[in-house]
Amino acid sequence: MSWTARLAELGVELPEVAAPVAAYVPAVRTGNLVFTSGQLPFVRGALAATGKVGGDVSPEEAKGHARTCALNALAAVDALVGLDSVARVVKVVGFVASADGFTGHPAVVNGASELLGEVFGEAGRHARAAVGVAELPLGAPVEVELIVEIGE
């Protein structure tokens, strides 16, 4: 089954590629790797939430926003090389804008990781970093970037 067919089976549609908010492109390919820029939780061109996780945004809400970020990253991959050319997900990096004392970053970034597992199965297992930060662009609570390997 193709990855796009798997998305359809899951009832998930890739969004339009989020427009960059500064001087960068959504994704670049070098050799057989595609690196996405950090993706924010944009939904139909608008940021889905702002604020700090563990303060204004609950960890459960942030987990959903991390999923949205991963979908936006997959849209960037799809626009560049086609989703069905993905051989595996190599790495996920998640940034969580954290309220003082919040340490649940891994659980938040699971929103992205779990989506990738649903879509890609074993090929979605990846290395990962989940990092707490003071601020993210536009006040977003979460940002996610991907590295994927492209098959021949």
C-alpha cells in the first residue's frame, strides 16, 4: 500500500504547504534525504494556538498541535518529492515552548511520532529529540522538523 493510500485509509488529508514566515524554503533534498524546515501548527493558514505548554496550552492540546506540525512537514515532503517516495522517517526534532517547570516535552512530541507510526508503520520508527524552549516563532506552542530518507 502506498503512503498516500494509507493516509486516505486513516481519513487524514495533507494540508497545503505552510507558507514560510521568513527567508527559507519548506523542505530541501540532498542525496536521498529530505530535511524539512521547522513546521508550526498552521491550520488553513492560521496558527492553531499560541502560548506556553504547561501554562496557556495543556500538554494534551500541545500533543495535538505536534501532530498538526508533523502533517505540515509531510505536506512539505510531498510537495518536494512526493510522499510515496519516502523509504523511512529518519529523525524528528520537536521544540516545545514551555512554561516554567514544564518537563513533559517527550509526551508532547509523541503527537508527531505517533502520527508517523500510524502512517509509515515500521518505516516510521525514528530517532528523535524533544527540546523545551523559552519561545517559538509567532508564539507557537510547538514546532516540528523531519528528516526522511527517499527510496530509489
